[in-house]
Amino acid sequence: MKKFSLSKIGLLPRIIIAIVLGIGAGYVFPEWAARSFATFNYVFSQFLNFIVPLLIIGLVAPGIADLGKGAGRLLAITTVLAYIFTVISGLSAYGVATTLFPSLIEGSVSDIKEATAAAAPWFKVEIPAAIGVMTALVLAFVLGLGTAVTGSERIKGVLDDFRAIISSVISGVLIPLLPLYIFGVFMKMTMTGEVAGVLSIFLKIIFVLILMAIILLIFQYSVAGVVSGKNPFKMLWTMLPAYATAVGTQSSAATIPVTLDRAIKIGIRPSIASFTIPLCATIHLSGSMLNITSCALALMMFHNTPIEFGMVFEFICMLAITMVAAPGVPGGAVMAALPVLQSVLGFNEELLALMIAIYIAMDSIGTATNVTGDGAISVIVDRIDRIGKKEEKVA
């Protein structure tokens, strides 16, 4: 008889279980139990606040250094296309959110900070961050770009080692403890009467996001079709196995073999596909951008937070960069997004926890959209390369 292990349960099922149990606990837990979980949540949120700047340095700096290695024409073209597609995805999410979400989010609740009064922690341990978020972001750019330009192997090795440490903290500490943290968050939300409104909004928005993801893929393949002269719907249909695989694995990296096979089948040269598909698995995150931006704006509307286009545009542009370094674990994109959510949109620890819970529930949709869109970028890069080679021959 095989021994049951909690670690064998996927992250999404654990998050769902935590939400359900947290809601139930909010109705029946005595004060001492509620305060115990509030204490854990406070300490965890303090650690999260401490680790956020380190996430930026540990993930973004080596990510930029990696992109700079062997920089060439195709690398530049692929990177620019991936960034443009990702930013367009965020802007479309802003447009849909500001148009449709107000009618879906009727009424509001008190600011979520008030939920802490429902179950005060037994004690508080302050863990201030070593450096500010913006300082960490600038430092990450300087280190990453500097390493790429100078080609320093020693600095590159240090950055890679630090990335390994941060990735281990994410996969070994943050991800395993998230369900317990989210349990406490939903317990407090239940005690303050907020949970019904949040869940209602989430159920409405998830259907909108699925529709938005479909429209986004049609747009991407329509652009690829115009550039290449191929039928966009035929290409999209050929790429569907990659979409289905990504839904199951929740990992762009694990889906690379299927994505590569499908990309070749839609007419992309193997030499180009073998370069663009693995690269896009890291740098193209249109689906993740769509989900994170939409969920962030929904939570801001839910809590009556003013939304300005300039602020959202800055958020989208920065998020498109920081997510490049997202670790290859379920929920990695939202982990890489935490610093931007905090520094640009002003999310507190409670809102960050809600973002994590909501995003992970839709992580497979975002990942599948990312992966499928990689094929569209590859088609465009393949066409540009063909044109470039023809011009070289003529010259």
C-alpha cells in the first residue's frame, strides 16, 4: 500500500482546500485559534516584505545577464516582440477591466486592512527589508546589464548562485507555506464579512479572463498571419496541443517539446523554432500579464482604490520586465510580480495574498496562453529572418 503524502497534492488543490477550510474556520474558530493564525500570518507577511527586494535582485539581475549573453539580431527581434505582445496584453486587460469590471463589481467593502482587527496576533515580529523595492530594481538592472556587457564570469556565477538561493526560498518556503497563509487570510475575511464579495467577483472575472485569453490569441495569430501570409486560425488550431499540455503541466518549460513540435508543423524552420520557442518560454508572458493585471485592477476596484492610467501603464511596463525572471514553478509569475504590485500599485500583504490565491487558481490558463502565443512570435521571427536573408543575397 502506497503511503499518502501531502506533497503529492498539487498547489492549486491545496490553495482551494485552504480557502474552503479558511472560510469554515472563520465561522467556528475560537478567539485563541484565530489569533494564533493571525500571528503566523503577520510573521509570514513580514518575511514576505523582507524577501521582495531580494526576489528582484535574485531573479531579474541574472535574467537580464542571460538575455545579454550572445546577443544578436534574432535575440533582439524575439525579445522586442515578446515584450510588445506582453505590454499589449496588459493594456487590453486595462481596457476591458475599466469598461466591464465596474458593472461586475457592484458595491464595495471596507479596506482590507480593517480585517486585522478581527483577530489580532499574539505578538508582532518586525522584519524590515534590507533595501527599498525601487533601489533593488535599479540595482538588478545595473548588475544584469553590467554583467552582460562586461562578460564577467565571476559576477555571473555569483548572480546565478544567488538566483538558486532565491528560487529555493520560493519553492522550499514561500510556496509550501502559502496555503497556510491563505487559510488565515480567508479566515479573517470571513470573520469581517468580506469573503462572499471576493468569491463572487472571482467567479465572474474568471469567465471574462478565459474569453480575453481567446481573443488575445486570435489577435496574436492574426498579426502573425498578416506578416507571414498564413491562415491564422489554421496555425492556432495546430498549436492547440501545446495549449492543452500547458493547462496540465502549468509550466512553460515543461511544455517546450510539444510547443516546438507544433511550431515546426505550422511551417517554422526548425533552426528558428529551436531558438525562439525555448527563449519565449522565458520572456513571453502575455497570458500571465493578462491575468495579473486584470486581477489586480479588480481588487483595486473592490476596495475603492483610485485607478490612474499612468500608474497602470508603469505597472504593466515594469511587470513585463520582472516576469522575465519568473522561476519555473506553478505561480512563479505572480511571485516575480509581487515587488511591482507592492511598489507601483501599493498592495499591502493582505492584498498580495489575495493576488497569489486568485492567480494560482488561473495559472494554467495564463501559462497555456503564454505557450500558445510563443508560436505566433516564432512565425513572425521566421518571416523577418527569411526577408533579411533574401536582402543579403540581393546585396
